[in-house]
Amino acid sequence: MNIDFAKVRGILSAPGETLLEADVYDLLEACGLTAPKRALIPADQVDQLTSLPDLPGEYVYLKLQAHGLLHKTEAGAVQRTANTPDAVKEAAQRMIARCGIERDRIHGILIVESVEADRSAVPVELLLGARRLRDFGPIVAIGIGGVGAEFWNPRLQPEHSLRMASAVDMDEHAALRLLQTVAMRDIWAGYRGADALVDDAQLAKWVVAIAALIEHFDGSSPDRSPRIVEAEINPLVIRDRVVYPLDGLIRIERDVAKPAPIAPADGLRTLLHPKTVAIAGVSGKGMNPGRVILRNLLKGGFTTDQLAILKPGGGEVDDVACYETVSDIPFNVDLLILAVDAQATVQVLKSAAGKVKSALLIAGGTSERAEGKQLGERLAQAIDDAGIAAVGPNCLGIISRPAGMDTLFIPYSKIPRGENEPGNLAYISQSGAFMITRMNRMTRLEPRYAISTGNQLRTGVSDALAAVADDPQVKTFAVYVEGFGEGDGLRFCDIARQLTSEGRRVILYKGGRTSAGATAASGHTASLATDFAVCKQLAESAGVLVADRFETFEDLVQLATCWAGIDLGDKRIAMVSNAGYETVGMADNLNPPLTLAALDEKARAEVTEALALCNIDRLVDVNNPADLTPMATADVWCGVTEAILSSDAVDLAAISIVPPTPALHTLPASDAHREDLARDDRIAARLGAIIAASEKPVACCVDCGPLYDAFADELAKRVGPTVPIFRSADRMLRAVSALAFRAC
């Protein structure tokens, strides 16, 4: 991309925070892009106008140029008129008189050639824009523009109306990939056999240039100043296979604040693997949060000589020595846990420099209310002065199983944990409550790490993600965030892209969504690209699985954890149930790239033989999904499952049992009936052994209420940790399909 940055910088030096449209066209030409032919008539020369510049066509457009005028149409500052001196003079005088803008703000009248766009089956008007976001940095967006933007964008989901990508390092290849996702591409590429209006390469040139502008002019140095906050071309049209802008907006910012410091990486690694810990806020009498944390650390294996308590008066609590100040502790502190109020937290941190490597801030009280915000600023300064990595404030705690560390201030009696060997899962959650409720709902999945980031004053979600990513045994990263800190969203996507390229999986639930941006009746990028739309598109482009519901988040986390390292991609699936509604529901929720496996002759014969054990072969054909009917016994289930898992035509399987059928033992032993689901000759054990022995990925479902929780638990025990257990068959298939789609 051949951009004359020096010339652009000169154009950006014009007064005001918003460039005039005339300046925007000059800037685009300095980027090697096309612009319509035009001429600027100063306001004080309009009354003396006797001749016109040589502009083609019978008609021209007049556009009032005034600083701060963003919506020319609404102000009556745009008019089409005949391309003659008298017509232009009369229209310009009338425009100046009626616009309601002070004369000293009016720079002049821009006369622009009338560009007649090429017509297709559907008019092609595009919006090309770029924004600088606090969390995701500079982004570029392209989609429906012109009048269509005002009509369709409030009525469509943002991912359908605008496609977005990071502007950082945007090149032609990335731009072409972005254009492939734009809904309107089928129109400019030649709709229903029509000739293409323009090559993607021409549009890619524009995408790359706009991205380069907003990336380069970030205000970080004199050569890169002023900072471009927003750039928008709307509409962008096509004539004779050439792209033309018909209006443009560029907003700039001249005073740029310095970014917040990044948490020290070494300190974060120490925080997750501390050898020594000090705690402030431990009660010697009751079970306050600090005392709960102390007990949890002792339970996890920390010895009393690795621990210290900051408490006036000395003495001991639970055989751990107490000290007046940090400097009194006889060893360097890897992790300082502050379970005291925010005011006290600031005071303790001021004495931590050189003695403490990392800190965990439990207290809240640093909200956006005036007094809380000031306290938060003092706390941030204390962290920076100490030169440490600090998680919080308003942090529920952290679990690091490799370190034997549990700093959650929730007792084990309220949230049982640590009873199983840790898996390949890490939770990183801005909300501690969200994290512990997922842990409690999915007790089979024992996390290797669980990190509550709290208010992210200095350590953001991306910092925690990077620290946990150092552990190669973590394959699944389950992330909940309501808002990213400055630059944190961009860094999160960069780290996630690297993780997914390694075959690891990142699942994200983004909270704090709003419909305000989607409903705003405006064609501007700033209002169309809502926070969630940007986050979703950029995260998905980095390979992240973005969940739209809590239940979807749980399903994806379970599936990704159980199937860690398994490449799904374009696979053939076999599905089995003993209820017709489930076979229909599973098929309805099967999506590409997964396809139904076509059973080979050997597998079909074996399935038929198994069905014949209960004469089911007389009732149903051998299909996929396979409906075994409620008559199917454990023998039938085992025979069919062995047949499909041994077939070369099947890559993976989804098996769902509806347990109320009398043909199966699915209840725990009781005097009220003769069943005993836990026996080795019953279906849970027999089917579980077949599934556990298979090298193919299998997902199981037990679709019924609490009466059958024991059966689901027994099946989970028998199949082992690599087989997910769902409680709804359609949710199972949606999750499997989503994971397979992301693998492609």
C-alpha cells in the first residue's frame, strides 16, 4: 500500500476535530485511492462566481463545508443542481442562507461530480469504516452502506450488516478474507450469473488503506500524530469497475493519554506458583474471608513455615505466625493476599516494594462512584510503585492445583472442590460468582486453574490467559468477561489465536451486552459496531468459541475438556437413541461440517442382528440416527454401539439414553423395585465399558429429570473423563456441531 504519510499528516493538521469532506478526499488520494472530481469555492467567493471548474456531466452536487457539520443531508447542506455557473451560484447562495450555520464556521462550497454507480440486481452501496476502541484497538469494518445502512443495520444482527476485523497488520490477504464474509459480496461479485461489478482486489485495496491509516496515526509520536479516532466512507460505490467514495468522515484526537502499565509477567507466574504466602485480614476468633483462605491453603498442602499473617499484636492463628508489617516477615513473599478493605489495602501495598512479588486484592470499594474512583486511582498507583503483579480488586480468589493453592474465600462445605485429579481445564473469569457456580454445576471437570480477575485494575483477562497458557497441560480455557481493559481485548485475541493454532480451545462468554448499538438508526460505524458485535467477530476470527448462553458455555466447556486434542473437522457421525423424538431432535441440530455416517454393509448387518434380539428389526429399519425404541434392552444397546464404533464409516458417535423404559436398569437399588443401576451386568457398566474402550470420540446423554441423576453419574463414572455427559440431546448436538465448525 503506497501511502504518503507525510502528506496525510499535513492534511490532518487542519484545525478542528473533524476533517472537512474536501480534506477527506485529498487524504484518500494521498493514500493512492480514487476520489470524485471536485472543486472548493471559498464562502467569500460564492457571490462573485462566474465560471466553473471543468467537471463532467450535466449535473453536479454541492456540499456545504463547515467545521462540526456531520450530517449534511439533515441540515440541507447537500443539493444536486445543473452544471452551470448560474445554477451553482444560486443554489450555493440559497444553501448558505438557509443552513442555519454561523458564517464564520462555513469554509466554502464543495462542487463534486455526479458519480452514477453501476447497477446490479440490487444496488451496491457500501460502508467502509475504522474505529479506535479502548479494548480492541483499531478495527476496520465493511458492510451495507448508504440509505441501506440506515434501514437495514438497525434491523439486522451486526454480524450480518457489518463485518469487522482488527486493523493491526491488515494486509491484502486478510482483507480478502474479510471481504469473503460480507453478505453483499455475492452482489458485487456477480449475482445470479451477472458480470462482476468489481474485483475483490480493488475493494481489498481500500480496506488495507483505511486500516493502515488508523493503525499508523495512533498519536504515539510526532510522526504518528494526530491520532485518528474514526474514519468512515459512506457510501462507497462502484462505477466502471472502479471504487468511488461519495462521502467521508474522519475524526481526530490531538491529546493522547498514556496507556496503563502492563502487569509484570514474572509476577503473574509467581502468583500462580507461589512458595510463600502472606495474608492480611485473618481473624483470630471467627471464620472471616481471610481465615477461610488460610484454612484452604493449609488444606492444600502449604506448611506453616511457608505462610505468614499480617496482624497487629503478633501471636499465631492456626499455628501460623503473625507479624506487624510486611518488612517483619522473615522471608520474601511470593504472594500477598489482602483480605482487608480498600483503604487498608493501599497502606499495606505501600510497604510491599522489594519484599513482595505479587498480590491478590480481595476488597471491593473501587467503583465508578466519585470516592471509589479516587480510591481506585490510589490503589493503582500503589501497585505501580510497588512494581508487582496484582489481581483484583474485588477478587473472589484463585485456585492453582499445580501449586496446591486455593485462595477462594468460599469454604469447601459450600463449594466442594479438589476431590478429583485436575483436568486440562482453566477458568478465567471476571466474575468470581460465575466461576464458582460453573465449577459447582460441572463437578466432573476439576479445573487445573481457576482465576477470578475481579475489577482488572492492573491485571486483565489477557494477562491471566497468557500466564496460564505457559502450562502445556491446559488444553481448554473457559473465559467469562464483562469488559476488557485498555488494549486487553486485542491482546486476548492475539493470545487466543496462538492457542487455537496449537490445537487448544478457548471458550468465551461475553457479558454486559446491550441492544442500544443495534437499534440506533444511524449509518455510522460508531453506533453500528456495538461492543459485543466487535468482540464476537474479532474473537471468532481468532478461533474462539463464543457462547451466546450460559448453558451453551457449559456445554462447550464440557465437550472441549473431554475431547481435548481431538480434531473434529469434517467428520461422519452416528447417532443412537431409544426415543423417536430424540433421533429427530439430534438430526435437526446437526450442522456442517459434520455429516451423517452412511453405515457400511457389515455395520448394518451387525445392527440388524442386535435389533433382532428384541424383534425390533421388525419395527424399524436400520437408519442413522438409529431409533432403538423403548423396547431395547442392554443387549441391544451394547450390540448396536459396538457395531457403529467398530465401523470404518463412523468417525464419532452421539448416544442418548431415555432412562424411564422398563427394559433398562436405570434406578439405584431400592426396596420399592428390583433395579440396581450400579451392578456390573447392567447397562451403565456394560455400555460404559464399550464406550471407554473405543478410540473414537463419543458424547453421551441421559435425557430425564432428577430421578435419573444417579444413573447419569454412574454412566459418567463408567465411561471415564474423556466422554461428556449431557442431559439434553439437542444441546449435545448443537455443542458437537459448534466445536466441529470451529475446527474447520
